[in-house]
Amino acid sequence: MERGKRFVLDTSAIFCLKDNEAGAARVEWILEKAKQKQAKVFVSFMTLMEYLYICYMRFGKELAHRA
């Protein structure tokens, strides 16, 4: 990939996609570009931890481990 686009997804972008909220189509488009090797997507460790924590608080331990 030559000087392609780069995106950083935060927790709200991940939940937006998961919950099919406004902006989900944009996040899906970004992920599709990454799948096609036309972009790079980055997610920080803390974003992943926050996502798992929120899932744990919303849905409980069992479902959070499946997220």
C-alpha cells in the first residue's frame, strides 16, 4: 500500500458500528478499505480495554468475553 489513508478508531466508533448507530456506514467503509489494503486502521490498546470494560458492564462477563 503506497501512502494510503490511515484511520484511528476510538471506542465510540467501534460501538457505533456494533450498535448500528449514525456513522456506522462510515466505520464500515473504513474497515472495507482496510480489508482491500487501501487503508490502514489502528485501534489503541486502551480503546480495546475500554470496549471490553463497557461490554462487561452492559452485558456481563460471559458476553463480554465473546465481544
